[in-house]
Amino acid sequence: MTGLVEGFLKKTEEKKLYVTAAQIRKEGQVIDEWTRFTGKPRFEAYSISKTFAAAGVGIAIKEGLITLDDRIVDSFPEESYDLTNENALKITVRDLLTMTSGVSERMFRRAGYERKHERDWVRYFFKHAPFLNEPGTTFLYNNANAYILGCLIEKKSGQNLREYLRYRLFEPLEIHNVEWTSCPMGHTIAANALQLSMDEVGNFGQLLLNKGVYKGKCILSEAFIDDMFVPHYESNEFVPNDPPVKAGYGYQIWIDEANDLVFMWGILGQYCILIPKKNVVISVLSLEPTDEMGHEMYPLSPLRQIIWKELVMKV
């Protein structure tokens, strides 16, 4: 063990942050780890789920089911039959992946009206989403984008996203008996609600770090991974450089260009950080403090600052 995780945990305890697990892999091997519980249980990965949805898109492209330039409405004729908004008619797979669909309000949040009162979320999206911006021009982080991507894969494959990925992604990554919540219509939520253990998060990170290959099996194309890691747009989320700067956003993944890394991030402090130049994967699961609406209470969270200072910079 390197002692890096121990030093990281001391700093989190000083801030009274509740980390549940942490792991560092270098060159494919675990070099340091800690877990609060025996047996490495699963926790909700929150928005790390979105990157799994992006992987689903990559696999569907590889299988010839979709392309990045496909218009979304073409796959949902029944749900979008009365759609006339010009912006909505232009939305492509690429726009959903990069959070630039043009929808001007966040949708399908945990406390959102539609998640509590609507049964058909796809129809609700096409009927009620505010398509105010030209697709591909304005970044807005939005659960609806990942959810619609999952539904698109279901339309094209005949399987919901969880089942589609069962033997194409999860089983090869040693993620068995997958737990991923569905909406009232049975579509995988995709944007969140995937349950993962520390090892399972790390396995997925290793797949992406290895350009789509895990234990000799090619799951995703290298070209898709390369494009996934490009900062297509500047986000509204900060990374703790000196001074802090806004992260870039690729295909359902965040990018810290200054430190040559990409990272998955879920609310309450779920992280999987890939540092290609060091051949390192860092995974952290936690329960970071939030306000009464479930939002993290800081524009730049103490946990993220500690992860960058104690793990990213020292590994």
C-alpha cells in the first residue's frame, strides 16, 4: 500500500466528510484501497451512471444500430408526432452525449415534477421540454439527455439499456446481477440509479483508460473513447486547480485539461478519475453533505479539493 489513501482519509475526517470507499489502480493493479464496510457492498453511483449510458451508445454505434449524427425524433415518431419546434427537430445523438440538446431547463431530477407525476417520460420530454437553444451551442447538464439516450438504444435494440449492456458490458467487466432502476414505462433511467461497488467502478474506469479493452476483450472502439475524452464544450462545473477553472465536457464525462485527466462524477461525492499519462484510475465513493434539495452545498466541494490535492497530485 502506498499510504496515499490513508493520508486522503485523514484529510476527509478533518472536514467531517463521510467517505465509504477509496481505491487507486496503477497499470491495472490495485496499489492502495480502503473500504468502510466489509464485503465491498454496492452503493448508488448517481451520475457515474451517465458514463455507462455513453458506453452503451459507443457499443450501439459499433454494432451499427445508430450514428452520432442520427436525429433523435426519427426514432420516436409516436412520441414526437406533434413536435414542431425547429430546435427539437435537429437534436442528434451527439448533442445528447455532450449535454447540448438545447433544452433550457434541467429535467427528470429526483425532486422533479415529471418523475413524481408522469408515467410516460419520453412523451413528456417531447411535449413539454423547453427547446429554446440551437442544439450543439449551449451546455446544460441535464438528466433528460442521458435518459433519452437510453431509450434510443432500447428503440434500436429491443432491449432496455440494462439488458442491452448485460452481456456486452456488465458481464465482461465482472458486474453481475445488475441493479439499475427503470422509469414507470420500464425504460432504464440511465442518468443515475445504477448500483456499483468500489471494484465495479474501478473496472469500468480501467476499461475506459485501456481505450475500450478489458482483460483482453475489446468492448468499445478506441476511436469512440478518444472522441469521448475530447472537451467538446466548457461546462459550469469547477475543478480545483490554482485558480479553479471550469471543467470541459466530453461524452457524458468531465475533463480537467490542466491536469490531463478525465473524471466521472456523481452527487454526494462519487468519483472515478482516469489519469492516462500515469496509467492510474482513482475511485472514491462517499456521502458528501447536501442541502435539503439534495444539492452539494459548495460551488467547489471540499471533497473534490481533497481528492485532487491528496490523490491526483500525489499518485
